[in-house]
Amino acid sequence: MSSLAISRSPDLLRLRNEGFELEVRDGHLFVHSVPYLDANKEVQKGVFCCPLTLVNPELAGPPPSHVMLFIGGFPHRFDGGKITAIDVQGWSLAISAELTANFAFSNKPRGANNFDNYYDKVWHYTRILWNEVKAKATGETPLTFKLIETVDPESVFVYEDTASPRAGIGAQVAKLKPLRIAIVGLGGTGAYVLDAVAKTPVAEIHLYDDDALQQHNAFRAPGVISRAILDERLSKVDYYSQRYSELRRGIVAHNEKVTASNIDELRAFDYVFVCVDKGDVRKLIYERLEDSAVTMIDTGMDVQMTEDGLLWGVMRVTTSEPGKRDHVASRVSMSDLKRDNLYASNIQLVEMNAMNAMLAVMRWKRHCGFFYDRSAEMNASFNTANNKNINSEQPT
């Protein structure tokens, strides 16, 4: 997919045809073998790098900014002084788990704040460094005509993730790659959990649910479920696995309820999101995974009505990890929903489903080191009436 971005983007193709050593990976454009002079006026080779904007999987758009990242030493002039024209910011930025940029160069094009295309941007910064090298008359050139294979065979995505590099969080996102995730229950909350997790590079996402996709599900699900889809009478897991397979690989559908016959499958996952309202399923999961290495992120909500006919509700996220499971019995109900719980009658609460899911996903990301976690709470409840989130079961 990335090689197509070069061959079908006029500015990138022009750079490659002129001899630049281009590579596209981790959502960035890399320009290798850029010659520059070090403090001793010796020729070295560095790498330009900048986030790659794609308007579609095969066509580059304008660069997001005029800034160019650089992997290498600080470039100097032929007379030994530092090149001041690049207005350098001396800091390191993790581009991915394996690569760190040493400097960020800033030199705007004349009369503009940004470049119209990557061709102009690459040549602009190349000239600044290469002109000093040419003064030494060594014959070093960035135009190597070397071709680099740019397709990432290990990526789970059908097309390039350009959002993470654009935000400069490639190294943080890489922490999620080896994880295997299970989502038990694809009702409103579970579907929104999938929507968020599917956009991360986790290795696998397994979906467990034995329910059919019905019309009421469309009103508390991510995106739009068309009438034609409803007429197909798909199962929930088949619908969601097909839908999100357009974005990524590694989604596995299990058209079954979690029971005693398949519960041990969950022991193989790093994280299990428990998004069910069936007490027997939840009870089974906690009993059988008690001694496992699995971390469980449990979601739940309760909706009530005031005497004035106004709704209010509580959304709960409970975390259970190896060595910290004693609190679950007092925080998570193992019985089925009460008859007076309005949520059990399928009242449309899409905003609560979505928020409950996002609270769970953010708890997961804090737990696995993506987000900074100062609380480390094992239980949290958000109340819609007072707009407050209360953490409990925290380290003392």
C-alpha cells in the first residue's frame, strides 16, 4: 500500500525518479542518505522525516506543516559554523518504537507558512544541507537512486495509519501492537469499545456474542446501520467483523455466548472487555479466570427515572487484574438486570453506551502504558445527574 503512495503521488514519484532514496512507513515519509557536514567538516549521512498526509490510501496530500525532522548529527557549514538558517529545535521525538528524530528543522518557504507539496519541501531542506557539502567538492549526493521496499507486511491495517504520526504518538501506539483483545458482548457499549480498539494496531480482536443484529441495535451503535443490512438478518459479530475488516485485519468473530464449554478460550487474551448484562455469563467469566493472567475491563450502567420523569444514570468501569480481584464481588453485580432497570427494556441511550465504552477504553490504555495513569483506580463510576466521576479501589 505504501509503495502505491509513492508511485501514484506526483510529488513523491518525481522525487524518486530524480534519485531520492524514499521510504514510507509508520505513517511518515523518510528521505535517506541526505549528506551533511558535521562539526569537523566531515561528510555524514542523515535522514529527513516528516508525517505523510494521505488524502486516500494511494495519494499524498499537502504536508501538514513546514517542519522537517532529522535523524543524524547537527548540520554545519563549510566554514565549520552551525547552519543557523534551519532555526533548529534541539529535542528528540520518538517516531516509532525503533526510530527517534534528533532534531526538528524549521525554515519556511519564501512568502508562505507551508509547502504546497512534498517535492518542494524535500528539495528545500536538502539544498540547505547539500550546498555546504558541495562546497567541499567530495561528490556526495542525496540522489542515490536506491529503491526501498515500503510496504509494511506486519501492519494490521488495510491502509496506512496517518493519524498517529500526524499527532507524533507513533512510539506510544506501538505499545499496543502485541496485545490480543477479546470483547464479550456486542450491544451498544461493546460495539463502541470495538470502534475504538479497532483503530489501534493491536494484534487481534475477538468478538463473542450469540445475538442477532436487530433494528433497535441501530440506534445505539457506532455509525449507521442501513435498512439493507438489517434485512440481511446478520448476527452482531458477523456484521461488526465484516464492517471493521474494511479497516484492519485480525478481527475474529465468535457467534456464540461465553459458556462453560468455551470459557477457557479467554485465558489466552491479554485483555477481556466484559460488556454483557447477563449475570450468569459475568459470574462464569470471573470464576473461571480468577487464576489467569488476563486483565478484565468490566462495563455496566444503570438508568433510573425521577418522580418528575427525568432520566439519570450511572456508568461503571471496573478493572480486575492478576493479584487484584477481591474488590470485584462488591463492585460488579453477578445477577441479571432488575426489571425496573430501564436499560433492560432497550431504551435508546447511545450517549451512555458510547461514554461507558470510552471510559473503559481509556482505562485500558492507562493500564497498558499508553496514557499516564496517576489514579490506578480499579473501579470508577460516572453519574449523569451531577456530572462527576468517582474513583475507588485505589492504591493506598
